[in-house]
Amino acid sequence: MEHIVTDKQSLIDIALMYYGNIDAVFAILQNNSELNFDSPIVPGTKIKVELDKTNDFARYFDKNKIEISTGINEFTELSAWILATNYWRDHGIWKDTEFWQD
């Protein structure tokens, strides 16, 4: 099956649409050697995917013709946002699984 990428659609969006979970990003990358996770996908790019008919979410999205497009293209826009806002701080530590201490 082939998917044509729309504007502002990420690998995570596509994984959710066809496989029902974000873990499928790795399967998509494996089946599409021209893609990599840290580069945006150009709208119009054709990607090989398979519909996971055992996954309720994937079947629902397919049946209702739902296109997921979250509006952020992986690292490119996120990195630009971090650089522009200087928001990323990497000097804190996790106290436990719920609390971050700067």
C-alpha cells in the first residue's frame, strides 16, 4: 500500500494512521530507506505502508477516512522552536518517575 504525505504530516502521524501505534515508525523507516527520522517529509512523498487490520485504531482511521496531520515535522520545527525560545534546559535530573528537578 502507498501513502502520499500531506502538509505537516509526520512519521508518527502516518504510523498512527496505518498501524495504530507510534512504534511502527521504525517499520516505516525500514521499508522506506530514503526516509530518516530527523528530517521532515516533503508533502507529496510516496511512502510504503501496510494497514494493520488487527489494530482497532488503524481500522477506525481507515474506515472513516481520517487523515492525521499534527502540524509538526519531527525534529526540524521542534529544534527551531527550542533554539528560538532557548527553552531546552539539560541540567536537571529526574528525582523519580514523576518529578524533574532543575
